[in-house]
Amino acid sequence: MNRYYIAAALSLASMLLPGCDGIFDGIYDRPVDDAKLQPGFNDGVRPNRFTILLDARDYDRWLFLDLHRRTMDMKPVPMSLTGEWDGRSTCARYHVVGTRYELLDELPVDAQPEPKEWDLAIHHFDVRTNGGSALATDYATVDDVPEDPDAMNAGRGFTADSWMRHQCIVDLSGMFDRNIRYQASMVNPVLTDWVRMDFSTPPPKYEASRRVYVLRLTDGSMAALQLKSYMSEAGTKGFLTIDVRYPLASVRGLGNNETNDAQR
């Protein structure tokens, strides 16, 4: 009897299989083709909640975001010197072994161009602010961040941008020889930690923190940020989906315990 039921079930399955695409349409999502993705700001259900989709695959540009106006601008990474040198902007090649960086060559280049108005800039996974600072939190989502500045700070200081000589990669062509070229740049070490790249054994390995960060801007406003994904639905690394809640509360009452290593 059992064999009869099994045979009947197999027969029914064979009749359904040719039409299974139509039956299961909408149940299994197909990943969106990278070419069809539309980078930019996407409004949420509330005025201060939105997401940002960025195509940050390329290493030769910075994407500048204006959270106030919800606009985006792109500026290329300078690779040569066309005018007077500012005394610190360089493009340098390092031999990288673990956490040891051996300088191989270094060229002076133009200062990084910037748009007139911006709050946050992203270079692949690197992040810098326009004179702002950042705090890593233990909240699960941007909606969990409190409006009360004292509760948000919880005795911890905000960290400003620092001048870093070998953080922003601009050329990975020599990666398998462990020779990597970097742009010297201002970088926020707290926000940049949202994705860690491990070059100990090429190709690099990636690890996302999934943490919620609070960005403090120079006008006193604050934003809660969470990198929800660093790859597209198709699995291409460098497509960033950022969950944002902006604005939060004023920073009055946070105190002056900011960590500021910026070399301006």
C-alpha cells in the first residue's frame, strides 16, 4: 500500500514539474542585476528615516554625501601634482605584511577635491567626515538610538578624523606581491571600522561590524548610521546599503571628552 502512495506522489510531481516556475514565482526572489541598481537616497516611511545605496566598488574616487539635502557628489582621487603641493597629500606604495607597512615609493599629489557642501564621504569602505566625529554604539538598529544626548554618550567620547597614510587603497594590482598603493587622507577610524579588510593572505577577507554608529556634525546635529550590507544582492562587494536616521538630537550636554587625533 505504501508503495502505491509513493508511486502516485511521484507521478503527480512529474506532472507539476514542467510548470513549477509559474507556481513558485514570487516565492524565491531573484537577485537584482548590478546594472539595474539605482544608487542614491531612498526615503523611508518617516521623514528622518532613509537608506542610502552606494556603488563604492572603485578605489579611484570618493563619494560625498550631504545628509541635510540628501544629495551625493563624486570626486576623483588625485594621482598627480598639477599645482602647488600642500606638503602632505601623497600617493604611496607600501609592501604590506600583516600590520607592517614598508614604504616603497611616494609621490606628492594634489589635495583631495571636495564639493562645497557635504557631511560624509566614502571611499570603498573608508569613511571621513567634514569636521565631524563619530561614536560606535551597542544598539541593534538606528531606531534604538535614544534622543537624549547624555544617554547616548554613556561616558564615551566621540572620535574625530585622523590623517592616515596607508588606509585608503587606490591600487590593488600588486596585491599578490603584497604591494599596495594608498592615498594619504583624512579618515574617521571609528566609522571606517564598519568593514575590516584582512590582507594577511590574498585575496582579502572582509568582516562587517554590523554596529550602529552615531555621527556628530559641525552644526550640532547627529545621525545614526548602520551599514546593513557591503555587497549587492548578486554578491558583488562594494555596493553599500546604509540605514540612516537623521536628524537625532542636539549635541548640547555631551561634554568635551572628544578624542581628536586630527593633524590639521
